[in-house]
Amino acid sequence: MHHSHNTVKTKDVIGYKVKNNKKEHLGKVEEIMLDKVSGHAHYVVLSFGEILGMGGKFFAIPWGSLHFDPADDCFLLNVSKEKLEKAPGFDKDHWPDFADQTWGETIHTFYDTKPYWK
């Protein structure tokens, strides 16, 4: 994702590594969930725990919880592996309703971020 500006194509973000502040690998970006009216990115879908091609668990991470680290060319998420394992997640074949504010409150509370609709 070597761009000289902050605007990138979503396809350039898919597959990007996500690490925590200890530089431990947490997973990779599977998808970006956008508001089709405002165009804002609300969630990044992170895959975690993939073993030998077998899908692991997916997590919706509020966009504001991630920070891009240009030095390491990855996204940083200030969450330990142990905490992420306890995060509300979902199976790759059963995605949640990202517009459901009750579900969204759970996600934002877990990551200690303000919901985008507030």
C-alpha cells in the first residue's frame, strides 16, 4: 500500500496485516464495511486464527480502532491476542447485520470506541 497520500483503493487494503502494539500478528483484513450513503468506512473485518487454510474466526473492528503504521506497513490494533480471542466474532459463513445498532454497541463497547451513529 505504498501511496504518497492517505486515499487508497479498498482492494489495496484487503489482505493487509494487522498487528497489535507489541507487533504480534493478529490477522489480516478480509473486508471493509462502508456506509453506502455517507461513504465512510465503519468496520474492518479481521480474520484471526487461520490454520493451514482452514478459516478462523472473523471480527468486526471499528475503523477508529485501527491505526496505520507506515514504518511496518501494517495496521495496528491496540488489543492483545488473548483479548481478541474473547471478542465478539462471527463465522465467515454467517455475517452479522452491520446496520444493527444493538450489535454495533457491543462491538464499540468491546473496543472502547464511540459508535459512528452517535
